[in-house]
Amino acid sequence: MSTTTSVTAKAAVQERLARHRSAVLALSAQLHADPEVAFEEHRSAARVSAVLEEAGFDTVVGCYGLPTAVEAVYGSGSFRVIICAEYDALPGIGHACGHNIIAASTAGAALSLAAVAQELDLTVVLLGTPAEEDGGGKVLLLNAGAFANAHLALSAHPTSGVDIDCSGTSSQGCDRFHVQFRGKASHAAVAPSAGVNALNAATVAQVAIGLLRQQLPDGVRINALVTAGGSAINVIPEHAELTLEVRARDAAIQNDVTHKVLLACEGAALATGCSWSTEQPSPGYLPLRQHEGLLKLWNRNLTATGRTLIRPPAGGGGGGSTDMGNVSQAMPAIHPVIAVLGSQGMPHTAAFADETCGPDADAAVMDAALALAWTVVDAAAAPELRASLCQARDERWRLADALAVGE
């Protein structure tokens, strides 16, 4: 495919996006006004689906085992692109992470790419992914095969203030788990020696984790919260519980530190005579691995919308965690940021929630939609990049087949 093809296709994409502007921005406003939390996004999923269905996409609400997941497909080309929508909100403060912007911009990108799906031999998929904030919807979808046939996946996340060049940045992987300690209750004054103090186990575990921090690589974060530890001062507590979190920018380090933290809990149980158990209520999030070639295209295309990208300081950027990290570890993907220009609130605050609806938020929706769609056009029209993405998918298939045979 030629440069001329790419230029012509980009013009067609921009024209179609302009025609759908009202529907795309209405979607963002509707989601913002009616926030729904993780796994409860029934109205949000229906709204996303309706916009795509109206534009001729084959849509399903409730797929891959998740009632609030959406899959909307246009075209039947050999190059399959998944654009990931998020639409869950935060409890109490609504769309303080701007997922209404993500949903609307990705819907806009998918709608606009329908104009060139046949020309570029595309299958365009808008995948609505529930529960990014709490529950790991993309991890569940990944495990269920929703991404298996795709050549690439992409979306863009809103941020505050200015646009950032995400080259060389990542996100923190995150493992969260609950640890329970079980002891034996007794009267703390009359017969303390007859008890086994579960809260002591939780305390020893926290001390051990605190000492462990000296030997951890830079950038690792461990957080601990006592969520149960007794209810009466004169009763030896028989049950205590910790909620623990491990964050790291490298998947191997994340796994190693999680293992060491759990060993500290096991040692605390042994030292105090308690039994212990652990559970991970939701999938762990892995660090984001941006595909360099796709990210260069995104940077160029976002700049072409009139925005200026700022390089963050060394070691800066990517402080949070996202289940898009798991997708990016499994296949070529990008998840850069788009600024709500001039916003003052930080994400995950009530102030930013207020700023994710309005003219500046609408500009973020439209610019992100256009840059995402143009990035897909460039990837599909560049012979070498397209071939490498096809090769990467074929290699994933071969690996999956080998693992299946091994089982």
C-alpha cells in the first residue's frame, strides 16, 4: 500500500468522524451523567453498543462470559484491529478517571475506520471491556479468547494538564490479595495463655514486610491495610486479615516481590502459631509494554491534530496500573494518554471528574478518536509494520498450539 493510500484513507476517516461527532460526544456526556461501577455497567454497555449498531456494526452486549462486555464488529478483512473501550466509574466520584472519554473516543475511532475497512482489508472491533478500575475485565476477556485473532489492540487514556509523549514509559503492575490469619480466642486478662493471637500474626507480617523493603528494587511499592483485627480489647482476637498490594514496573520483579510478601505472611503465621490463607479476588495487572512502532505513529498523528507533546522527566509517567498492561504483554498494543487540556484536578479526584465533561473533555474525545483511527490506518498501510504484526500474531498462535499439545 502506498503513502497516497494512507493520505486518502485518513481524509475519509476524518470526514466520517466529523459526521458522527454529535453521537460520539453525546455518548461521552451520557456516560458521565450516569456512572456505573465495575461489572455493573449495564446501561453504559447498552449505550456504547447502540452507537455502534446504529452505524452498521454487528454488536453483542454480554459476551465472553461477561454480561457488561461489548463486541461490535465491522468488516471481514484479514487485518483484525481491536479498539478497547472502558466505561466503568469509580465509587462515589463517578468518572474521575475519564472512562467516558475512553468509551466515546474509541467508539469514534471504530466508527470512522468503518469508512476504510474494505479499502485497507480491515476487521474493526470495538471491544467494550468492563471493570478496569476493579476486577480486570481485559484480563478476563484475554483469558476467554477475545483478543486471540487480533493483530493489535489500542486505546488512549485521559490525563490532566498537558499531553505527554509516552515513549519509554510504562505503568505499574499490581497484585492485590487478602491474607487471613486464624488463631484461638480467649479472655485477654483471665486466660491469655490459652489464646492464639491472630492480630499478632498480622503485626509480625507487617514488620517483616517493612524490613523486606530495604532489599527491594527501586520503584517497587508495597501497601498493607488491616481490615480485621478483633472487636474487643479484652478478647484475644482469633481472626485477623490484611489486604496487601504489590506494585512494580517489571512483571518478573512484580511476581518475585509478591512471592516474598506471601512468604513473610507464612512466616508470621508460623511464628505466632496461627494458620493462614490467601486469596486474590481479582486478576493481577501487569506493567504496560507500549509497542514502539505503533506509539511512534500515535505521537505523529496526535501532533497532527494540533496538540503538542511534552516529554516527561526521566523516570516519570505511568504511575498507575491498568489491565491494558496484560493485553500489551500478550500482543502488540498501545495505551497512551490524551490530555483534558487546562484541567487542574488529578485523576481519581472529584475535581477531575468535573473536568471530564465539557468543551475541553470533548476536544480530548475527538482528538483521541482521530489519532487512534489514523494510527490504525498507518499501521495497515505500512507494508513492513503490517507484516511484522501479522508475524507476531502467527507466532502467538504457534506458541498456543505448542502449549496445548504439551498439556
